Amino acid sequence: MPATSRNDPVFAAVDLGATSGRVITGRVGPDDLVLTEAHRFANTPVRLPDGLRWDVLALHQGVLDGLRAAARTGPVISVGIDTWAVDYGLLDADGSLLGIPYHYRDGRSGAAAERVLADIGARELYGITGLQHLPFNTVFQLAAHRTTAQWNTARTLLLMPDLLVYWLTGTVGAEVTNASTTGLFDARTCTWSDALIGRLGLDRSLFPPLREPGCVAGTLLPEVAGPTGLPAGTPVVTVASHDTASAVAAVPATEPGFAYVSCGTWSLAGLELDAPVLTEESRAANFTNERGIDGTVRYLRNIMGMWLLEECRRSWARDGVSTSLSDLLGAAARARPFAAVIDPDDPSFLAPGDMPSRIDAALTRTGQDLPVGPGGYVRCVLESLALAHRRTLREAARLAGRELTRVHLVGGGSRNELLCRWTADATGLPVTAGPAEATALGNVLLQARAHGSVGGLADMRGLVARTQELRHYVPQGDPSAWDRAEDRLAVRS
């Protein structure tokens, strides 16, 4: 029997991903950690004539509906919010939102990124921010945004989780794990880079004070508390608001030498370090240095993750093809190994659309045969992701001077047995898969720590390891097959 009960305090974790949002309640005991999904809602972007946008009002309503559902499960003692990174809203002098926030897949910032890099060289930018070059980084989005009429009216910039916290509490701030993804954050001093902001011609007053995970951002406004059924004094705790930072906080690592892959829409593969790696070699390899909790650095690279598979499934569903995941994985297991491999980070895969056709185009460009049937495509995607995990983790270990002993694969991808097994085979390292709900767990645990219900990072991870369902995979098969696939991809890329 779990040690927790319905009368125990509830921590409400708002967890917004690229395709859906959830409000999950968590109960924490000395040897118990129980999550329950209170509410789930769609996160459906909207294509407008001027670009792809987030339906942020629908997301806010989903949060309110979820908090109302959480209030019915027990006494909610705090709320925490995590989302994806880089995207933002602008407020005017009255605190009202200016326009509808852009989606990072919109593509508006490509030309702006080139202008920024022409003004501030890639080496100098990396030396300050330590950030992987991605065309949708906030710094490039802002360079595109400042040419609009809206820009002159803006007085405050809030990243997505900070915007939602503002609407719940009326308080303004920038949580550091998400701020570190903007390309305007100094990786050494852990502050906004005033020098960089000034050189880019941005107004320093746009950027709010920084907040560390674990502090209380504020309490629910009366107009929020009333409709949700929560007390007006309910605190909103600043968790690691970048969803990957929350997921890494819940990695069930109990020994040193671990690497992690937080696998969902993206695969974030890397290491946890005490200090950033800001070398030219690291920049050339396109690794990022983002903040974790307690002063740690998430040294990682973004890899296009399960997005590839989910976009394939959407295309097949439109064509009337069965998209049962279990059937597709079964067909992938039977498909010919290494028939075709792709680079998951090919820029052609970034935008929404017909993914199978884009995979075909990439394979044709590299002189490979096309996959046979949906199972062949799924095998191509999963083997290619496993190769990307291998390549990224080996390079991260080399650049950081680390020896790896284990890979922790967390997030929704940890439910995919083929991906977990092939990641073990490709890396030659044991893989511990789970928890699937790592992001929500990290969110809940940081709230619990703020309330004194759990100790430091090691205690948090130990509690996850003791209480959550984990699966273990050891490398099997012929490792040279993965070497040959890697070599083949390198030659054809």
C-alpha cells in the first residue's frame, strides 16, 4: 500500500509540451512518489497569414481547467509550471499581451539569424552564451520581431512559462533554466548578458529579474483562485521551467558517470556538468550549455526526436493507413536492419508536413533505397535516432573529458522498447529506461523541496529510483553493424 493518501498535500505540476498540456498532481512521502493526471488538453498551433502561432489563450484556459480538476483531488499546496524553451510573449506598459506568441517552427527567424551572426560572430556569441546554434533561438526570434510595429510598444519579455506564471500571480520574472536557452544569457556569470543585449540594440529593461528554481514566484490572484477552487494564498513555485531541466532533475541516477537522453518531441542528449564547456571545438560540434538546478550545467545537443515518427503517423493517418503504434513497432522489428539511415537533424525535417516524403527526399539525395512499408520507415527513424544518441553522447564525453558508464533514457521515448534497446546496442552502454513522466516528476519534486518535503538533488533522484518503474537494457548483437551504419551515414551526408 502506498504511504500517501488522498488527504496528503498535493503538488500541482503544469507540464506543457509541444502537442499537449497536462496538469498532474503529485504526492510525496519519504519512500513514495505518486503522480496522477488530473487533466489533459491539446496544444494545437494556429497557422495565421503572418505565421505559425501558439494558441496561448487556449493553453491558459487548459491550465485553469486543470487546476480546477487538481483542487478536487486533495489540498493543493502549490503549483509549478514547465514548458518548452525559446518562445515568448511581449507585454505593453499596462501588462497586456501584445499579439499571439510565435511558434519556434514558424521559420521567420532564419534571415535574422544570419544578420545576428554577421554582426556578432558565431565564436563570440558562443563564448558568451555557450548555446547551440538553432535558427529559432530567442535571440534570433527577437532580431526578426524588432522590425515589426509591435516592437516599439513592448515593455517586458516573458518566456512561455513565465508568461503563464504572470497570468496566475501578476508577478514578473525569468526562471534561469529557461533564460539560459535564449542566447542572451551569460553562461559564466549566470546573468543576462548586458553587453550582448546592448550590442544587439535590445532594450535591457525588456528582460525581467532572474529567478532560481525552488523560489516562490507569488500566490494565485483572486480572479484565478476563485474559478479554480484553490485558496487565494496558494503559492506558485518557480520550478525548473524548461521541461528538459525538470526531466534531468528527475533522472534516477545514483552513481556518477551517467549520460541522459530526454526523449520526446526532441531528444536532448548529454551530460550533467559543474561548469560550461565553451571551447571552439565544443561550438563547432554544436553543443549547448544550459542551466540545470543547483548550479549544474546541462551539456547537451538537441536532436530531432520522436517528432519524426509522430509526423509520419500524422501523414499516414491522413492517407487512411493504420497508425497503431504497437503495430508499427512490430512491423519495424521485422523490417530489414539498417536498410536506410538518415540524419535526424536535417533541416528539412523541422517544419510540420509530409514527413515520409521528406525522408524519401533525404534518402534519394544520399543514394539510398527507400524504406518498404510503414515498418521500414519506423525502423529507419528509430535506428537513426539511436545512431544520433550514440554520436552525440560519445562526442559530449570526449569534449567534456568524461567516461560514461550508463545512459538514462527518460521521457515518453522511454516507453519505446525498440528505441531503448537500439540505443543500448548503438552506444555499447547499459540503458536504464524511465521514468516516462520525468518532467512532471522533476516539477513536483522541486515544489516538494521548496516545502521541505524532500532533500537535495541526490535525495530527489534516489526517491525516483526507489519508487518509479524502470527497465534495463544491456548492449547486444554485433557492435560493428552500428559502426558500419555510422560510417555509411557519414559518407552520404
